[in-house]
Amino acid sequence: MSLISIGMPLYNAALHIRQSLDSLLRQTHTDFEIIISDNKSTDDTFGIVQEYAARDSRIKIFQQPENIGPIPNFQFVLQQARGDYFMWRSYDDWSDDNYLEMLGRLLDADSAIDLAVANIVKVKETKEKPLQLNIEKAKGLNSFSSSLHMLKMSHPGWMYGLFRRQVALDAINDVVASFPHVWGWDHLILFPTVSRNRVGASSATRFFQRETGISNSRYRPRLPKEQIRLATDFYHVCLRSYQNSDASALAKAAMAFYLLRYTSSKTEKFTRILRIALKLRKP
């Protein structure tokens, strides 16, 4: 298996970063690099990662001179990557020790896969909720039906699976250039791969995703005009991506309609936007 690059874009990560780094350093596949970009943290994040880098030469640290924003920081760590395979890792998530090994094997074995994912365990406080994968159902379906199945079951935690590096780079470059929002951007990173059914899954390892609610409180738009702008931009990025695929003309036309439903489910439900707008208009 080739070198795996792991990008960790950090901001005020002191509370959980040790657990996340310890999880990576226990991996059974050891040929990896960890690229850390500290986004001008105001806590002890930088000092903690310096301690780890002093003990392990596979850890490379960058410190931004000023906060460049979350998505450009995700882009930055990927731009520094040298491996053929790439994975993002959040400061508050972790995985089984065989995570890199199992997902790397999937990519090695099948050139039709651009993203390898695992079973996800959602963690909120002390409670764990396993989410089982069921992508096997997509096999045997026609191309468009399999794409719909994958889009319906895709999870934002898949963004922390293992990508072929160039696929991830193309996706995030497009998002940075075309989508001036944070809410919903993870689904856009996944869309080109998921909509083309180029995802493989392993049930032999797990990814633990901590739910803190920080993203919801910090980045979710509140006003209807902001929500509408977000949904419009999201729809057009997805539509353009699928129009550039090798799907049939009929599939592209059908996807244009399905993306209305997909956008509503991944950004803001259109009915919710309407309720908020009507409530604000009341005297």
C-alpha cells in the first residue's frame, strides 16, 4: 500500500486533539504522514501538536499567520499532501486501529472506487449510535438507480473516509471556488464521488464521529434569504458536477429534478424556510 496523507485542519482543538492523534498513531498501517494546519488557535492547540511532532517525524505542522476560514484550511492540508491516498481527520473524531489498513486495501483492490468508507458510530456525550452501511444494495441496479441509492444513504461522516488524493483535491477546489458557505459543504465534497457510485465500504473497521453541535450553531444560516442563497448555490454546484459526468442525457435530466429533493434534505428543508419566512412576515 502506498503512502497515506492525513490532513488535520485545526482551530481551538485542545480539548480532544490528543485522543484523535493517539488514534492515528496506533494505526496498523504505519506508512502515513499527518499534516496539521493550525488556523491561528487561541487555546493551547499549537503547543500540544508541537509535543506530538517532537516525538514522531511523520507529523508536519503549519501555523497560519491569520485565520483563513475553515474550508480553505481543509484545502490547505490537502495541498500539502504527498500520498496517493488522502484522508481528512477532525480534531474530535477517532477510528479503530485498522482504519487506514482496511480502507487502503479497498482502494488498492478496485480502481473503480475513489472513496473508501467504514461503519460510522455517532458519539454524543457518552452515548454511541452505530450506523450500518448498506451500499451493497446499489449493486445490480442500473447506473442512475444506483446513484440515487448512494445519494440517499450517504452520510457527512463519509468525508473522513479515504480518498484518492486527486479526487479529493478536485472536489475541494471546486467547492472553494463556487460555494461561499460552510453549512452543507461536506455533502458537496462527497457529491461527485457518491453520485457516480464510486464508493467502497468496509464493515471491518469503524469511524467514531463526535457530535458537538458547534457547526450548527456557528455556520447554519438563520434568515430565509440566507437559506435560499445557500440552497441555490448548493443545487447549482451539484447540477454542474453531474452534468459534467458521463451519465446519459436522460439520467442528467432526471437528476436535475431529484436534486431539488436532495438539496432540501442536505441544506435547509424548503418547508422550514417557508415557515420561517411566514413567521417573520407576521405583524
